[in-house]
Amino acid sequence: MAENAPLVEVQGLRKLFPVESGLFRQTHSFIHAVDGIDLKIQAGRTLGLVGESGCGKTTTGKLLVRLLDPTEGSIYVTDPELGQTVDLAGLKGRQLKAFRRRVQMIFQDPYESLNPRRTVFDTVAEPLVVQDVGTLSEREERVANLLQLVGLSPPSSFLFRFPHELSGGQRQRVAIARALVIEPVFVVCDEPTSMLDVSIRTGVMELMMDLADRFGVSYLYITHDLAVARYMCQEIAVMYLGKIVERAETEELLSNPLHPYTRALISAVPVPDPEYERTAIEIEGGIAAPIDPGEQCRFYDRCPLRTDRCGLEDAPPLVDRGGGHYVACF
Amino acid sequence: MADTVLSVQNLTMHYTTRKGDVSAVDDVSFDLEKGQALGLVGESGCGKTSVAISLIRLLPENARILGGHIYLDGTDILALSEPEVLKIRWTGISMVFQGAMNALNPVYRVGDQIVEALQTHFPDKSRAESREIVERLFRVVELDAAMIDRYPHEFSGGMRQRAIIAMALSCDPQVIVADEPTTALDVIVQDGILKELREIQDELDMAMIYISHDIAVIAEVSDRIGVMYAGRMAELSDTVTVFRQPRHPYTYALMSAFPSIKGPKRKLATLPGEPPDLLEPPPGCRFHPRCPRATAECRKVPPAFEDLGGDHFVACYHPIEESNG
């Protein structure tokens, strides 16, 4: 693929949540949930965002679809049809709503993300209603087509069911159909398969990859599971306490991790092979909430390879070590 | 067989619901030897947790054990009266629960909760003696002794799980059942807990049952694996055999659907359909609606759970042929 402008380009994105305390709920400090991250996603590619609980991956996802407003930074999204690039971070009102046609999200828990009082048809057609696309019969046709594509067939037997009449895997398929019905170019998927059982999960993962090819959609795939990320994504970015510490092509990242945190993370993943001897790299301590963190590297306290420089200087920037392998470490 | 600590024979258990009986565990049998770690693996609703709570007789009110025996050191737990079960619980079999958040009482200090368990079972022990045991247990699970007098909310998720392991060890049980002990934890923390459990098991020569949906976790900690599907045991053998030579089509599908970060990237197999509704389980083999090898026979009578040779138990009419790989 030619090096076009990336579909999504994030620059210096930050999100601070105030920590309120005391009688008058005064704000004394901030949680730096997402602290100055840069990301690029090319059209038709899937970027995996991995990290442990509380590292800011879900916040990042919500910022990218503007379910949360960023504190600072830009999110440039290019509309491939119009060839326009817009900074999503500054959009308001009608323009923002128009942009929601291009950017959608799939959530983790299909038991919570579907309205229990709406039928499958109401749920999947809702984005079309909100965006005022098509007539009723066109909407019906589009919803039925999509249900067929996500494997809920025959669509006629699913259209008027309620979520409680569906299994977890079927619900997640409905959520996928809802995200894709208005033909977005970019979908943020927040742990879409982590609630599903293995025998169901593979089917949903296959479906998502298949639909990405068919519609030319790019995903930001948020997950804590490196094995799933390997399967789904061409590129992986590893997040630690609000910062991206490493980003590279999937196989490069897994076979040649350069950041000490990535190494520890990879070494801790159990391997489904009883004869494989894993040598886990142990790191000290636990993950802390990034409340008003210092300027030095966030991994400093736990890093097995830290030097004096890491403690004294500001956090290392994310730099290319060759071949698009970015690492933030001295 | 001399060292068999626990023997489960033909265990069958139902839950009574308004819609009818849910056949949660059906004719499940397995043995556990001293010092052995058995992994029970399967998807949600396959009956693995139901087996676990039958073992310590912590059944909800709507559960009924319809048949079978659970012998702990020769005594049938299912035949015991409630007061007799109380004696065996924690001293004979103890359990590490899934939700580390819910298993500790938030208004008591963690150390006191373990002391309480100890004093219930060993009323002759003085408080000071119990306290000493707690200190020793905290060392075993690598928790700082200062944490003994803290409350559960002051513990991180991983530390809480360690405290629960300490509690499970407190009365020196013969068998520990760990139900999804690391499921809610991040990988790095999970790794520490699994290592801890393995070390404790080695040191104390403990018999353990691990329950998990994650075959990668099971692969790391178990000597033997039992694969469960829809309330029945599908396959049971030593860990390497189950991974290298799965004979039941469900085991094979499960193994092929699991992604790994090691080895060549391969295409994952997709299993059609969904697990059955246990209110009305399919007749015959419960896997037949999803099985590529199913024949008319499979739809009628459930296959027996038999040794195919070399201590490899499989419940299937058409097991996958042994390969020479």
C-alpha cells in the first residue's frame, strides 16, 4: 500500500481526571490516565493496544471516538471518500455528529452494551436512525444483510428478538453489526472477545477480521491478552501507566521486545504447551495509579534495568530504533 | 492406587430451577493422588465449578446430588452429615475461590480471619499459637508480616489472592481446590501466583485441583488434565498426552482454538454452534450437535468414559486416531 496519510493520527493526546477530595470536593491532584501519546493507524490495518488494567487503554479508546473529551492533543482522522483530514479533538455539535458516522466503538460486555428493552432490529438500526440514513425499508434491508454477514442467520428469526433471548456470542455479533451498519472507516474495539468462551471467541475474531477486509475498516483493538493481539493485529502498541512504551509490527514486537516492561509482560504470558519452559522475568512491586506522576520514566521504580539516568532525566521519548520499531527507553 | 487421596465416582448433580432441572454434572469420575495436580478445564457452564463445590459440599439450596460417591481418604463425603462435613471442610479439602474480592470479609483484619478459621477447627490452639501459624503462612505465600493486621481493602488484587491461599493452607488440608485462582488478575501478577501455588504444592506434596477455562494456565500447573464439556468429562489423561494426542474431538477443537504467543502463527479452528442448554441436554453424546465426527450412534446413547490404553480416558465413539507425532 502506498504511504498515504494515515487514517488516524493521534498527537500528544492527554486526558487527566481530577481527584476530588475533602469537604468541598476540591481538586488537588490529577490522574494522568493518558499522558501524551502518539499513534498512527494506516487504512485497512489493525493496531493492537495492550497493557494491564489501569494502564489507560480503555480511556484512549474512548478518547478516539470522543466519548471522552481530551485534555490536550489532536486526533486527526482522514475521511477516505472526501480526502479531508479533520481534527476530531476540536469538533462540536453537528460536525461531531457527522463524524460519528465514520468512527464507531464495540464494547467489552455484550450484556451491558445492548439495551435490554430494544429488539435486535432497533439496536442495529439505531445508528441509521440517528444519522438519518435511508428509508425504513432500506434500513430493514441493510440490517438484514448485516445480520446475515455477522452470522445471525436467517436474519428474520433474529430481527425481533430481545437481548435476553441471545447468547453472549450472539449478543457480541449484534454489537458488531451495530458498529458496522453505517459503514465506518475506523472502529475502536475494547476487549470485544474477553467475555466470550474459547469455542465462541475464535468465531467472533474470525468474523471481525473478515469484515475488516470486506468493508476496509481499520480497528484499534484494545486487549490485555497478547496472544489475541497477535492473532488480530498487524501492529501492537504496549501501554504502561498512560504512556506508550513500545510499538512495532506484531511479530517483531513479540520476537524482539526492546522495552523492559514489554519483555516482562511477554515473559509472563502462559503458553498452552506443557513442555514449553518459560523463563519469566520478575519485576518488583505492582502497578500504581498515575496520580501526579513525576517526570521520569513511569516504569523506573519497577525496572530491572534502570540506571541513574532514568531516575534523573525526563521520561524517554518514543523513538524509532529502525524498521518502525518504536521504543521509549534509554 | 495406594496413594489415592480423593476419588470421585459417577458424580451426578442437578440444579432445580423454575424452568426445570439443569443437568450440571453428569456421571463424572476421576481420581487424585497425593502430590498430584489435576487441572479441570472447560468453558462456562461445563460443570467445573459445580464439581468443585460438590467436593467441599458447599452447594446452593437448589442443588441436588443425584448419585455418585466422593471418597476422601476412603470416607464418602456425600454420606456425611452436615456437622461431620464441617470437620472435613478446610482440614480435609479447602478451596481457593475465584473472586478474591468476595472471599474476604472487608470489616475484619485479614490475619484475624485466618485465626478464626484455625480456632474453629483446632479449639485447643491458643491465640498466640494460631498467630504464629498465620505468620508462617504469610511467609509461605510471600506476604509481608506487617500485612497480617491490615484490612482487605489495603491489599492489592494479587496480595488478596495470596492471603486467600494462606487461608486455604491454614488447616493443613489434604486437597486444595483452586477455582479460577488467577482469572481476575493481570498477567504479571498471575505469573507470580501460579509460581507460588506450584512451589507450595511441591514443598508440601499437596494434592491440588485447578479449575480454569484457560488451557495455557492449566498447561503450566497441572500433571493431569480433565476436559469437561456440558457437565460430562470428555477426556482425562496426563497433561502432555492431552496436549500432544487429544483423542476427543472437543479437546482437539479446544486446543486448536487457543492462540499462543509462541511458535509459528497458525490459523485458529472455529467450532460451529454453541454449548447446549443443560435444561434440555441433547440425547446421546452432548457434543454431537457440534461434532464433525458425529454419527447416528452418537445421537442415541452417551458414550462410556473408557480407558483407551495407557491411562487415557475418553468418552467418544469415534476418537481421533493416535498419530505417531
